Amino acid sequence: MGPVQKAREEGFREGMQQGMQQGMQQGMQQGIRQKTMEGIQLGLELKFGVQGLELMPEIRQIQNIDVLQNIFEGLKVANNLEELKSIYQTTERGY
């Protein structure tokens, strides 16, 4: 095997390894997002009933996992839907 062939194989292996790591990380993030979303939906339904579930289309648009986790935690302390909305609208804007 010549030096060019060896370099190609090493580059290929490194590229495959990086791709696998990125794929696993993205998969984990998607899993966390999905489970957090499920928790939010259940919390909204249990705490606020059908009115709470009306927020789900808006919440599903949020991609940032930190914001979603803030919503999930906010369900514990929010006394009404407006308080919950203020939690994630403020977080999304970075205030």
C-alpha cells in the first residue's frame, strides 16, 4: 500500500468516526427533546386541561432544549397559562 492509499484510508476512518459521533450526539439531542416535549404535554394537560394543550403547537416550534426544559420546570410554579408563556417567551428572546 502506497502513502497516498494509506492517507486516504486514514482520512476515511477519521471522517467516519467524526460522522458517527455527530450522528450519535444529534440522536441524543432529539431523544431529549422528544421526552421533554412529552413531559410538557402531559404537564399541560394535567395542570391546565384542554386549554393547556392549546399551547402545544406553539411549543413544538421551539428547538432549543434549554428553553423546553425551562417550560417543563415552569409547569411546577406557573399558576396560569400566561405565567407559563412568559417563562418561555422571555427565555426565547434571551432576557
